[in-house]
Amino acid sequence: RKEVEQDPGPFNVPEGATVAFNCTYSNSASQSFFWYRQDCRKEPKLLMSVYSSGNEDGRFTAQLNRASQYISLLIRDSKLSDSATYLCVVTIPGGSYIPTFGRGTSLIVHP
Amino acid sequence: NAGVTQTPKFQVLKTGQSMTLQCAQDMNHNSMYWYRQDPGMGLRLIYYSASEGTTDKGEVPNGYNVSRLNKREFSLRLESAAPSQTSVYFCASSGQGSANEKLFFGSGTQLSVL
């Protein structure tokens, strides 16, 4: 079983829609959680960290459920520019903390 | 403000050839990583270095070697390239390698092995 699982999508939504992505992780000792955004053929860039109490950054809201071992990302009022792949990242303890990526969820926002 | 510099951007190899991907960061980071990304896949860790002088295997280390030359530089070597190593390679770094630090990425290397 992969350590970090995501629905690959694609999610195809109209502008202005609200869309939510989920990500599950298998290691209950996982320490930290992030969402990265990746545009086609470019390097991933941090979108937001995910905190236990949930956190919001403009139109983006991230939630963490440690008991069920999943994190979520909610995007409100989708823009064309939100079209990208969203990567769930979980930091897994080992000798060091290893950032481990899910496969990514593709979002396409259309006019 | 260069951040993470990765070279080359593109490379085509024949099966059996060798090459080294170079990565350097100017942020005084301790931890550095090499990932590969295949179509429809997330990033898979090849090797990482938690600090200067140490390296460890990640999820997919077979066919690769690494060198942490100094604190700034972390290179990835393919000794005998195979078509299965056709991929996009990303180098990344983070400050102390602690749990809640963000990763800074290079712009990637598109490698094709024929």
C-alpha cells in the first residue's frame, strides 16, 4: 500500500465552483502535512501547510483528521489559474523526516 | 537569489551511458533530496542527504548513486542508464530536515534514455 494516496482525478469544474480533494496516509506517526501545487512540467511549489486545527489562506482551506489519517484541501470560487496538479505531502519519520508525496490530483477549471 | 540550481535541464542518453545530474543550493540548507517523477505519478524519493557527509536510500535507489560533495552540492549519478530511468528528476533542499519545513526545488531535469 502506498504511504500517501490521492485520487488522481482529473477534477473538471467550472469557474466559481467549490472543489475538494482528499489525501490519506498510512503511517500514524506522520509528523507534518502539506499541499504543494505543480504546474505542467514545472517544479512543485508549496501551497500551504496543514495544521491540526485546520487553516485557511484566502480561497484555500486545509483540514487534518489524525484519527482517520486524512487531509483535505478545499478550493472556493475556483479560478482558471487554479488549474494544476495538487500534491499531498506527508513527512514520515525515519532516520530523518522524509517528505513523501502522493500521486497528485489534477484540477482543470474551465470557463 | 538562485535558491536551488539543477543542471542540465534536458539530457538524452543511450542505454548503458553514464551521466551525473548536478544540484547546488545557496540557502545554507542541511538536507537535500533527489526525486524522480514519472507520468501520472507523484514524486518518488531516490536518495536523500540529511546533512553534509551523510546519504541514505529512498524509495527507488536502484541504478543510482549520490554524492554530497559539500553542504551546497548534492549530485546524482547514473552509472549505466536504462530506459526505465527515463523520467523528470527534481532536486530539493530544506533547512534542517525537521518535520515541518518546506521544500525548495530545482527546476528539474528531463532525462530520456533510448
